[in-house]
Amino acid sequence: MTEKKSKLNLLMPHTYVLLFFLIVIATIGTYVVPAGLYDRITDPHTGRMVVDPTTYHIVKSTPVDPFAMFISVYKGLVQAADIIFFIMISYACFYLVLVSGALNAAMGALLRATKGRDAFVMPLFMYLFATAATFFGMFEEAFGFIPIFVGLAVAMGYDALVGMSVVAMGCGLGFAAAFMNPFTVGLAQKISELPLFSGLGFRIVSWFVFVTMGVIWMMRYAAKVRKDPSKSLMKGIDVGALALDHNELVDSKFTGRNKAVLLVLFIGMCFLVWGVLTRGWYFDELCGLLLVTGIACGLANGYGPSRIAQIFIDAWKDIIFGACVVGISRGVLVVMQQGQIIDTVIYALAALLSGLPKWVAAEGMLFVQTLINFFIPSGSGQAATTIPIMSPLSDILGIPRQVAVLAYQYGDGFSNILWPTTNLPVMCSLAKVPIEKWWKYFVPFFLLLFAVQMAFIFVAVMINYH
């Protein structure tokens, strides 16, 4: 048994080892790939710095030496500090609510109310997360819900992959196929000089198809696990305190204090939606709001200041691994930026598309955007970098700019729950799901998703989608 585990560890390296290996590859790339840059200009419509697609030029090579490669890990952590601390604060807020027992009690009430007909519970929440993602770009904000749904899934006879899917696939698919996401669709359409949220009907159909595919994939697996737990990909993996006992959950009382905690949380989430949609709130304001919400939930449950502080510390111990993954993966981008090879990669990929038939080129755009998301996992960052190149290229190829935006949207979004340089390792850490188990569960579905994405892109070209 020990020998078997050792072989498994050799085959499946630690996430940090995997990410550092990518940093090493990027470092080698700075010696092999020619350094080059596009000029950046201010887009008059958005006020953002964007790429001028006609200005790519070779520059003096700046290879990254081995010592600088190690420094890139630190720089990546520093550059990703806003995301890291947002993850820590948001998780602490939801962790406090989890510790209070209010959510467990609410889940128990839900299971009692749906006894014998609970198959709709997980699909309902996946659609809700997908709806939030499409309207205000909800993604990182939902991370705190992952442990909650893992616990609910285990209590319902499923496993942690099902619970993680509700949030990760709900937000991921809703974000990727969004029809009103201001951070992806809205920004890309502004840069492309398209009417804001134009082409709505096509995107609504796309959203419904992809999210429904996710629900079906999740529930087919969930039904298999419930019928035969030995079929679970998580068999033999301990999820610790996230595992909830079904009988204890059903028997738990939903007290007035529990309701007060959830009411405070609900009010906080309403302010979050309001702030994002009407005031343009981002990490600074959201962190402040989540701190207030978490503390208020603790007070509503009768906790004193010291108890609340200790719970925050316990939460940060739990999430620090996943939060630091974001910073370490950012080291890949730091190396590529220092070596000035990111623009060269983008230029080379765009050049490959220039001589292809327009429908083939459109599919190529999808492939390129999916690949670029490995290197630029920020939706807005990818839009500002690639859309100024892809939009003029689509004009040259006779492809509607709306199709170029759609290819960017799909390429950026769906791979957010595939590539290790995105927030996927964070979500896996929260769910206590080894990343290789997620890949075994999700990669076959991603290939199916990619085929359907290609079908939508093909249809969009054929109908001259504007």
C-alpha cells in the first residue's frame, strides 16, 4: 500500500510543484522565444490601455536568469495580493457563518421540506449561481459557498465533486456564456465598438444550453454516486469537517438565532449585488463589506470580538494554501512579462489565423483565446490585450466583430475551471478535492463543451451574427 501511494505521489506532484514547473518552462521560454511588444494606447471609448494591433515589433531580448525566476514567485504573490486577501476575507466571512451552524440548520430545514424529492435542489442552486454570474460577473465572490455545498452534497448521499460543481460549474458556465457580464461581454463589446450587450438573443440561448449541459453532467454523476458510492471519484478521500451527517442535518433545529445570522448574511449579499451593479464596487469595497457582514453575523450569533477574531484566524489557516496558489501561478506571468514574450505569443497565434477561411479562422480564435487564458487568466485583462487584435483581424477575415467577442468570451470563461493558473486550485482547496480528481471528472465534460462552443461559433459565422 505504501509503495502504491509513493508511485501515486510521483505521478501527481503537489500543486505548488506543478506551478513552479510552469514557471521554469516560462523562464526557458524567455531564452527561446523572441522578445516583442505591441504599443499600448488609451481606448477613447473605455479609457483603458489597449493594444494597437499594427505596432508589434521585436525588442532586445531580456531573458530571466535562474535567481530572478525564484524572485518571480515573491513578485507574483505581491502582484496577486488583492485577489489573495479578497479570497481570505470572503472565505472568513462565510466560514464564520458555517461555524455558527446557521447554514447547517437551514440545510436541514431544506432537506426536511424536500424529503423524497430533493433531486431538484442542486440543479436549482447551479442555475442561481449561473444567473448571478451572467448578470454581475459573480465568480470569486461565490468561493465562500463551496464548503457549504460540499457539506450539503455529502449529506444528500453525493460527494464533494457534486458540491463543488454547484458553485464552480454554476459560476463558471454562467460566467463563460454570460449575456450581460459587464467584466467580459460589456468590456469586450466596448473595445470592439459594438452596442453594449448587443446580440442578446443568441447569447441567452447559448447560456441556457451550456448551463443545462452542466446540470445534466453533474446530476448524472450524482445519481451514479448515490446509487453506488464506490463509483465516486472521491472514494477514500477524507473531506474532514465538510462532511455532514444526513440524519444530524435533518434533525437540526432552525432557531431564531440561526435565522438572524442568515438574515444578516442575506442583507450583506444584497448590498454586494447593489454595489457591484450600481456603484462599480470591486475588491476594496467588497472586502470592506464582507468584513462588516462577517462581524455582524458573529455578533448576531452571540460571539464576542475575541471569538470572531479567532474564527477569522482559523478560516485563514484553512484557506492559505489555495489563496497562495493564485500568487504562485502569477509568477508564470511575471516571468513572461520580464522576458517580454507575452505579446510575441499573442502575435504568433493571431498570425496563424490570418490566412484561413473565415469559419475556420473563427474556430481558431476560440482555440487561441482558450490557450491565452492559461497565460492571462483575468477576463478584463485578456479583453484589453486580445480584443484590440482580434477585432481588426475579424474585419480583415470578413468575420463579424460579434463573433470575435463570442470567441473571446468562450475562450476566457470555460477554461477558468480547467487551467491550473486560474482560480481552480483555490476552489479545489476549499472543497478538499484533489485537482487531479477534478480534472478526471471535468476534462471529458470540457471536451464536450468545447465541441458545442465550436458549433455555436460556426452557427454565428453562418448567420453573420451581429
